[in-house]
Amino acid sequence: MAQEAFDPYAVSAEAVQEPPDSFWETVARIGPGLILAGSIVGTGELIATTNLGAQVGFSLLWLVILSCFIKVFVQIELGRYAISSGETTLTSLSRLPGPGMLLVWWWLIMMLVTQTQLGAMVGGVGQSFHLAMPGVSPWLADVISPVAPWLGDYVRAKPIMPWAFLTAVSAAILLVSGSYAVVEIGTTTLVVIFTIMTVICVGILPWTPYGIDWAAVRGGFNIQIPKETAAIFAALAMFGITGVGASELFSYPYWCIEKGYARFTGPRSDGEDWKRRATGWLRVMRFDAWASMVVYTVATLAFYFLGAAVLFGEYGGKGLPKGDDMVPTLARMYSPVMGQPLAVWFFVVGGFAVLYSTLFVASASHSRLLTDFLRINGFIVIRDHSHRLRWIRFFCVCFPTIALILYATIGEPTVMVKIGGFIQAVTLPMICSAAVFLRYRRTDQRIRPGLLWDVFLWLSVVGMTIVAARPFINLWQDYFKKGL
């Protein structure tokens, strides 16, 4: 339990460490971005991005790439302030003038709505296992029926639920440690193999009946917005959830703090030593963010290409089917390369990896932020880090449980992901505005970025605001036309 011997959120002179000098030492110090990659390469890529490709083909390729690239500047800006100040995201927001506390409470609303995504993860993992082992649930129902007939009937009617239950319980057990290391190592291991294999499958597609239409790919770089309301909603959901979504932007500074970047920098001072350490650890953080961006961008494009190349033609641009047919359809993406039997088992393992890792990271992140939210609003008092860990562990049990209940209640993973993606997209302009304020008003000027960085930061803010506002503009235009 060495984890509890110190407080990773406490910034003191005793914890100061010099930043790494060499490339490989820097690589050894990254981690928060890999945790985010484990969260990002999940429902956003596997479900939302694939669904968009199945619905519009390659026509929104530009938006997929933009979604992955544009948010990193805001992510790094939030990480910069966390490292230089030692403050968590919600603490920083609560100290903003004007609507700062409103943004803190909006995070709570967003977090509660995005629990539908966690429910989709639980259901997606359950569907994967039931697809591979369809006889297990009927057997379990026969075993249960003599003792609890009503429960046996329920399992027969909903054979995915036993697997979903097992998914939620196992995630809660693993997360109850509250350990940064468990989250970092676990998510990295789960995602790597499936991502590599998906990229290989895309590479093999040209030698299958579903060869990639490169003319359509080139057309995907022409900036265009779909006219159909369903396609716009799917695009916005994809934009909100892929790349660094709003949830990840809120949580990234927490992982940077727990990794030690702020603690190693030390309390802010006017001395040259602090500036040197801050600059060095910010360099590590930037490398961490860009390295993770490369990982999840490659994964995102691989899933999008599979959806656009295989499923768009097969389903006539209608997107993924709803309910229990979603996972078998996703598994079918790999059948042109692997054949149907192998594709099913590959997807069971890979789907488990990406969905379970997202459930894992999202639950861990939400638990940290909710604990901080309660502390900031005076609902709880955090005496020390062991006390904080007890609250984090408690919520790490709560979130998978809530996800299971939501899946049992709604039962539509594709719809659940769209709902979460939509609320995250709406939140992006808010967190962007906060990042800009921190950049110009609160960040120590000695570690502020240069003009070129500011240009990209503003382009990021403007781009995310335009994309988030587009559906509401369309609704207003439709209303205005009807009024005429």
C-alpha cells in the first residue's frame, strides 16, 4: 500500500525532481496520454466512428482527422496550467470569475449523461462474449430456474445480461485499488494488440472484395457537411467522443498530477530553478500528449476505414443496427480479411480490449473528478490521500454498477454512445473557453507558449465551437424555413 504513503496531489519542495534530459528518459516518463488513449480507443472509435463510416462512407474523413488533431492544443494548455499550479481541473474552473462554478456543475451534468457511454461499453463487452459463446447463458438459465424461476426466465430473455454483469463486477474489483499504475498498465496492454490488428486488416482490404475506393477517400478531404439530420447527429457524436473528448479534457490534468509532473516541478516560485523544472516537465507532458494523439488517430482512422469500406456498401448508408445486432455487425467488418469464424473470435478479444479499457479508464477518471467535485462544493472533507482514495474506490464500484443498470434499462449501445458523444460535443466550447482564460490570465508568463501555438489554440477553439454549434444552426434554419 505504498500508494498511500504520499499524496500525489500535494506539491512540496521535498518532492522536487529534475526533468529528464534524453529522449528515452522522456519516453519512460510518459503515461497520462496513454491512459487517455485507452479511454479514447473504445466506444468513440469502435462504435461512433465505425457507425459514421457505415452511414456516410468516406465523405467525412476530414472531420475524423480534425477531431483527433484539433483538441490536443486545449489538452496541453490544461495540462500546462495543472503542472505549473498543482491545481486540478475542477479546482481551476471553480476559481474562474463569472460562470466558473457553473462550469463545474455543468461537468457534473455532462458526466451523468455520459454514463450512457459506460452502459454501452458494458453491453458491448457482453454482446461480444455472447456472440462467441451463445450456449453459456441458456445453460446458466437452466441452472438458475429451479432455485429462482423468474431469474432463469430473465436470463433466457436477455442472454447478454450475465456477461454484462460479469463485466461490470470485474471492472469494479480491479478499480477498487485506486492505483494509477493499475490503470496505466492495464489500459495500455488491452488496447495495443487490437489496434495493431485492426490496422493490419485495413492494410489487407485492397486484396479483398471490399477494396478501398481511393477516389472516395480523396473526396473525404473535401470539407462538406451532411444534410440529413441523422447523419449530422452521428457526426457530432463522433466529434464529441473521438480524439480527446470533453471528458478526457477534464480528466487529463488529474492523470498528469498523479503521474507526478506537478509534484516534481515543485511549488511555484520566482527562481530560475522552478522555471527550468517547469519547462522540462512541460516538455515531457507535451511529448506524452502528442504521442498518444498519434496512437488514437491511427486507431480512429483504421476503424473509420473499416466502417466506410465494408459496412457502408453493405448497409446502404444506414449506419450500425441497434440493440443486440450491433456487435455481430462490427465483427463482420473483419470477415473479409479473416473469414467469419476467426473474425468473431478476434472481435471478442479485441472488442473486449477496447471497450473494457474505456470502461476501466472512464470509471477511474469519473471517480477522481467526482471526489474532487464533492470536495470543492463542501460536501466532503478530504483529510489526506488515504481518505481521498477511499472515496475514489467507492465511486469505482458505483460507476460500473450504474453502467450495468443503464444498459439493462436502455439496451441500445449505438444510441447510448450517440447521447454521450452529443453532450461532450456541446461541452467542448465551454472547456475551450476556460483553457484560453487560463492561458492568458493565470499561467505564469515565463512558461507561456509562443505566437504560433496561440494561433493553433485559437483555431482549435473556433473549430470546436463551430462544429458544436452546427446542429443548432441547422435546427434554426429548418425552423425559419418552416416559418416562411
